Amino acid sequence: MTQHRRTLTRRSAIAVTLLAGAWLVSPAVVPIYDGPGQPDEPYRYVVAPPGYTKQTPPPTTAEASIAVRNGINIAGLASSKESGPQVWVYVPPGALAPPAGASTVQLTATPSAPTAPLPTDGTIVGNVYTVSVTASGAPVSVVGKGDNGSPKLQMRAPTANQPGPTFERFDGKKWTPSETIRSGQDLYQTSIQELGVWALVQQKTGGSGLGGAQLAMLVLGIAILVIVGIIVVVRTARSRATPARAPARSSVKSSAKSSAKPPAKRSGARR
């Protein structure tokens, strides 16, 4: 392999590594509703804030019927009908505690206008959504834990302005923040250990940030990029500093020259 080919191969490998590192660092996954091909419709408010002049239909409720088999719920997804949806709730298998004998549970996320008492650390943006699960009219609780076991709530903010809002839950007395990730241009997601009243709140001193897992991935990705960058700089400097080697002479010619001797003089016959 020539020196030029080796250089191209090394640079291609470095480029692939950099792209992989950038993919690891990326904190957000753009949803199918973001982008010019299928843009979001204007946000639908239950009660529009002052100065909002767009005429829109009322917001819709996210609803889904989730089957229960052998006392365990299967996976279910409830999504509202806007384009793109303003709220959706995903329930993984076994995340709920349905009553004995239940064959299905009903999952809903119902919009309403913000009412007092309101959060003291910020302002609610968009609608408030009440997430509930029932079986024959009786409430069903959440038993799933952790990132993989608990239900996921995603809501669309009225704008994509940053810093973005964060999730908070109202327990009937006070609002409590919930760890929030930005899952799209104007979409935010949280894990819910409890059902009830949820809203996106624009904080007075900032907005949504990275969760612990995302922060760790970000630090790891940056470290990888820094190491790769150092390797590139060092190898480039060494390749430029190394002088080109002169081509080796043919061993055949060298041996021929070394073995060549002048012809021996003939001794004349004496008379």
C-alpha cells in the first residue's frame, strides 16, 4: 500500500470516528413531525393567552385502550390528534397495576387551562394535561420504575424558543419539577412515576437541561473527540517531520560493481 493510500485510509477512519462521536454527543432525537415535510400546526390552547391571534380548533384528548393479559398490561400509546401531537403517553409492559379480572385499562391525557394555584418558580406554557388510567371507572396506579419500566410523557411546547420549559406535576397542593429532556425542536419528555396533572413550566432562571445520563454521554463524547483530535495532530506532525527515504539501489548492480576487477596482465615469454 502506498503512502498516499495509507494517508487516505487513516483520514477516512478518523472521519468515521468523529461522526460516531458526534452522534453519541447529540442530546436530542428529532421526531417525525419536525421539519419542512410535515410542519407542526399552530399550538391549540384551551384558553389562548393574551396576544395570541391565531384561530385554531380546540385541543384534543389523547386516548388509548390497553389490553391486560394474565394481570399484566401490554405496551400502549395514547396520542392526541393535532399535527404534530401536543401530548402523548407511552406505557411499557407491566408498568401498571390493573385490578384482578380486568381485561383492559383506559389511558387518557385530557387538556385544560392553567388555574390557581400556579407554579411559583415559573410560568406554565401551553395547556395543562391530566394523565389518568382507569379500569371500569376505578383508578389504576403506576408500578413501573426506572427509565425502562416507567411510563413516558411527551408534550409539545407552543414554541421552540430556548432555553425551553421543564415538566412539573401538581399533586393537589404544590407543583414539583420532574427531570426533563428535549426530545425534539419543541418537544419535551419525562418519566412519570405518578399520574395526575402535568404541565410544561418556563423557569424564571433557565429551562430544560441535560439529565444525568445525557450529561455523562456528553462528557464521554467530548472526551472521545478530544482524544481523536490529539491523535490526528500528533500523527500529522510526525508525517510532515519524517524525511523521505531515498530509493534503495539495485543489489544486483551493487554486487556486480563490487566484484568487478581489472584484467590481469600477461607475462611475456622470455627468450
